[in-house]
Amino acid sequence: MIDARAQLGAVGMHAANMATQVAAANAIGNVSSAMAAANDAVDTKEMAKVMAQFQRENEVMNVREEMMDDAFNNEGIDEEADEITAQVLAELGLEMDQQMAGLNAPAGRKEDDELMDALPDLRSWLDAL
């Protein structure tokens, strides 16, 4: 009796395995027919032309990118621009200092006065400016 149950269980497993294989074969058949329809819809000569054009345009883009990188990555220009920028900012700073020299400072708060009393050296240094 136990042997018969084991035999029936094995036959059931075998049947389930076969059903799975049939389902997989049907799925592969459906995919194959879909791929055939897609192949029929695509003109291979036209696709080859499009791919060749894409490759040419991609190469042109790469050359332009290299040219732009070479133009913008010139270290001498960057250093010169940094020097000019620093010079302009320094000149502006001097002009602002001269403009600020004639202005009256706002009246201080009580905390500011206490701080100035505690640091007489700093106040004399600031007055000298």
C-alpha cells in the first residue's frame, strides 16, 4: 500500500512537471511569433542606414566635446582670469575703503560700549583705520 502511494505521488509529480514544460513551450512559441512579427515590421536596410547615421553623429559629437574641453580646460587662461579677478576685487576694496572713510559710524549699543571699554587696544587700532 505504501509502495502504491509512493508510485502515485511520483506519477503526479511527473505529470505536474510535464504540464510545466508544456506551458513553457507555449510561452516560447508565443514569444517566437511576436519576434517574427517584429522582424517583419522592421526594414533592415533602413535600420542599417539609421544606425550608420547615428554612429556618424555620435562621432561628430565626441569631436566637438573634445574641442570644447580643450577650449575650456586651458590652465593659462584660468590663472590669468583669476589674477584679473583678484586685481579688480582689490581695486574695488580700496575704493570702498576710501568711500567709507568719511562716513559716521552708528551710535553703539550698551553691550558694544562695554566691549570697547574691555578692549582699549582694539579700539585704538580701529580708530587708527
